[in-house]
Amino acid sequence: MTEPRKEIMEFPCRFPLKIMGERHEAFVTTVIEVVRVHAPDLSEDDVVERASSTGRYQSVTITVTAISREQLDRIYLALTSHELVKVVL
């Protein structure tokens, strides 16, 4: 019999997600909308934008209040499958 997987993290917890993509006028709004589907309590204070030094890329750090590993998995899947998103850390 296998033992249940032990979680490294305790939930709920604050969890930062760094999302990167090429500069696009709808990037930040789109990323926020994708995350908000899975974390509806997300506020504008949880979002920090940054452009690359060349201006070709941009990143958004969104800190969510994660309630489960499954929720984080759904957020990662939704972000990584979006065409505007290049990397999620």
C-alpha cells in the first residue's frame, strides 16, 4: 500500500507566480484574467509588472493566496497553454 503524498507547502499560503512573454498591449490584462479564473480574490495590489531592459519582453509577478496544490496546478496549466505566455516560474 502506498502512503499519501506529503505536501511540502501548507495551504492556504501566499504564492508568487512570475509570468513572462513578449511585449503585447493585452499581456498583463490577459494574464490577470487567466489567473483570476482560478483565484477570484486576486486584487490589483497582488500584481507587479516589469519590462525587460530591451523592451521586447515583459513580466508580471502575481501573488495568489493558494488554497491547494490542485489550484496551483490549474493556474500553471492555464498560463502555460496560453499563446501570449512564454515562461511561468
